[in-house]
Amino acid sequence: MKSEKVSGVQIFIPGSRKELMEYAFVNKKILVAVNGEKIQHANERTRAIINRNVGYSDGIGAVWALHKKGHDEAIKIPGCELWLNIIAEYHKTKTFYLVGGKEEVIQRTVKMLQVQFPSMKIVGLRNGFLTETNDTENLINDIAKKKPDVVFVAMGSPKQELLMEQMYQKHPAVYQGLGGSFDLYIGNTHRAPKWWLQHNMEGVYRTLVEPRKRIMRDIRLIPYFFKLLANKL
């Protein structure tokens, strides 16, 4: 599969979601979402995390950067959709382990998944609050013992990626960081309406809905788009 570096951040360029999923399973990879914000604010540590694994274009800012570099085939693959694509494709043949969110969130997530995918085999789950001394070690050991084919970790970056790499050392599998996807799946949070998604304006919609939360974040992204327009990424 082709890849391209954007400001030193390596992004893989699958022709479809199915190709990305197949590549991850054949090679047992950690999937890391990449957007304009992650590219703009990448430091030596976060850039290395992405480049050690399989970064994919989760945001339109990353897609536009790839287009600017001549990869017209690059597509946006939202991570909040990709994990459900993986389940839909492999729930009858693979085993799953879920980590992240509050206890009530992950419990509800599992219940809804079992309704939507009755044959899905979830071999383990754990909330995202690893606060006790041995919590992380016990979680990693449990994953190594149960040997799931897929592990979803919803904690936010770069915490989830660092944890997945620790898990991977004990048990190679397909891993994907999900951020707040569990909350989105159970309806605690919501995406933009369909029109905004179709026109790649989800970020604009979210800023209009939550201006106090988003405005400074958007301002800090302005240099990224200037670099994008000037072909300096």
C-alpha cells in the first residue's frame, strides 16, 4: 500500500476502507487516525508514534494535503466509522476486546453491539480509567491471555496509541484508537448532519455548535491551511 509523508507524518493511502482493513489484518497493525490538527501540532514524539504504525486520513485536512501531493485517490476514512466497518466485516470470524470510556459507557456500548451484531464474540472489556498501580499491567496481561484478533481503545491521543503499543508487544493483533467513538455510538454525542458531512464541513458545523470549545482550536489550525495552500506541507 502506498504512503506519503506530510510534514514528516506518514499517511497510508488505501484505495478503499476494505483495502485498509485487509492490510491491517494481514500485517497485524495498529491503526492511527491522522487529521490536519495532528499534522500541524506533531512533535517528535507524536510524529514517531504515527510513523511506527499505520496512519490513515481521518480528517479532510489530511486528505487535502495528500491531494496536493498528487494522490488524487486519497479518501477520508473517519475512525468513528472505521471501527464499525471492521466489526461489520469480521464479526463472524474474529474476536474482539474493547477498552475505554466510563464504565457505564463501555457496558452500554457492548450491549448495543451485541444487539446489532449477535454473532460478535467480545472476549473482554475494560473502562478507560487505569488509575490503580497494576491496572495497565493487568489489562495487558488479560489481552495477552485472551488473544483477541481486534482491540479497540477509546482514550484519546496520544494516550491510546502508547497503550496500544504496550499491548502489541505482548499480543500482536489489529488495534485501533477510537477517541470518543463509544460515546458517539451510544448517542451521548452526535456528529454533524448529513449535508455537512457530505460537503466536508463537519468541523465548521461543530464550531458553530460549540464556539467556545472550538474557536481557539480552529485558530491554531490557520497556519496549517496557509501551508496547505502554499504547498509547503
